[in-house]
Amino acid sequence: MAIAQLSGIGTLSALAKLGDGLQNSPRMPVLFIGHGNPMNAIEENVYSKSWQEMGKKLPKPQAILSVSAHWITKGTKVTSMAKPRTIHDFGGFPKELFDQQYPAPGSPEFAKLTQELITQSHVQSDESWGLDHGTWSVLLPMYPAADIPVIQLSLDYYQPLSYHYEIGKQLSKLRDKGVLIIGSGNLVHNLGALDWSGNSNNVVDWAQEFDIRFTDWIDKGDYASLLDYQKILGKTATMAHPTNDHLLPLYYVLGLRQKGESITYFNDRFEMGSISMRSMVIGA
């Protein structure tokens, strides 16, 4: 009881400190973005256009917390530098993409608050990472001015799905402080099964099945199945995610969903047969 009370006091203290920099606001929505090809950052296509529209439609955040599929760590970390670098964590793309910069400020104070709110684990501060393409490729079209503080939270790949879901729940208070939380990955992601023919209708059966089953569970709020998807879906799960790094950000988003909040899907299509671009906004 005493430990729980002390934890509660620490959380209230952290929120009070946050109030010094971020004002109370109507509850912010939460996004899961299927980011797909890094070229979406600079191409005019259905995905970049939807991100542009989302940036105009949503209330402007006071800060952004991104959980990207591309920052895998042992232990959970949060970027705490004042000026995060733009990371070009890919290869084989045109120079134009490598030339892109997203000079958004960071926020050591916001990072500290995030550490204090997460009691599921000891969260380490990090000053070496920055903003990888899972974050900036989406934010570049969404908020091109790069004037909103952005921090990233890493994925501890060695923890069970429930760990990531619980961290999402613990971050929910940020939504009432004008913080937009984005999970950036893909609902289906198998690079080894890509169809290079250019026919967007050639979606493999297991990818379609996974996308349908997961969406159905999300709509029903069937978190037991979502947390046990590997056992339930077997080979379909393994094919849809040979590694589950692109699925893990979704669990943070699901943990942030409040009872009765609506979910709206967008970009619900496949790229190259085995990449689901299905995205969602919760609470908008």
C-alpha cells in the first residue's frame, strides 16, 4: 500500500511539473500509422496526402511522443536531447531522401516526465538516437514546420506483448496535456514476401487474413486475442510478422484507448502484397 501511494504521489508530482510547460487541453487523439516505404515522406501519394490532412484536421499538439518500429533496444529508452538528429536508417534510396532533415526540437523535460509516468519498467534517458524514419517520414508531411517538440520511446524487443500494452496505458495522462502519441509501424510487414510486379491487387492470403482478424479483434476490444495472436494465428502470424517490431507500436496505441472511444481507419490497403498500410485514429 505504501509503495502504491508513493508511486501515485510521484505521478502527480510529474504531472504538476508538466503543467509548467504544457497546458491542460481537451483529450488528444492517438494515432497508429502504417508508414511503409520511406519514400512516402517526399512523394505525393495517397499516404503522404492523408498525413497532410491529418496534420490539418487534428488539434495542434503541444508535444509529440512517437513509438517507432525502428528503434529496437534492450530495456526501454526515451530520447532526452534538446535537438534530436534526423536518422536516415535505410539504404538504396535516392539522394533526395537522404537530404531530408526534420529539425524539430526535443524536450528533456518531457522525456523526464515520460520516464516518471512509466512504472512498468525503469526507462533510461538516451542522447544518442534521435528521430528515425518511422517518426520523421510521417511527421514531415504532417507537420512540415517541425516546430513541435518530439521525443521517441524505444521498443524493448525482449519483453512480452503485455509489457508494451501496459506502458501505453500508463502514458494515457499525457493525452490531457496536449500530447499527440503516435505508434508507427505496419499491421502486416513481411519484406521477404514483397510482390515486385507493381500489381497492388496481388495480396497474399495470409496477409489479408491477418489484417482482417486483427481489425476484428480491435473493433471488438478483444485484447485477450490481440495479446495471444501468435498462438491463435500460428503460421499466419509468423508470415505476417517474421519479426514483430512493426506490430509492437500498435500495442501502445491500444493501451491508450479509453473505454467507449471510437476508432476510424484510413489507408486501409496493401502495398506490394505483404505490407498493410492500415492506419487508425482513436478518439477523434
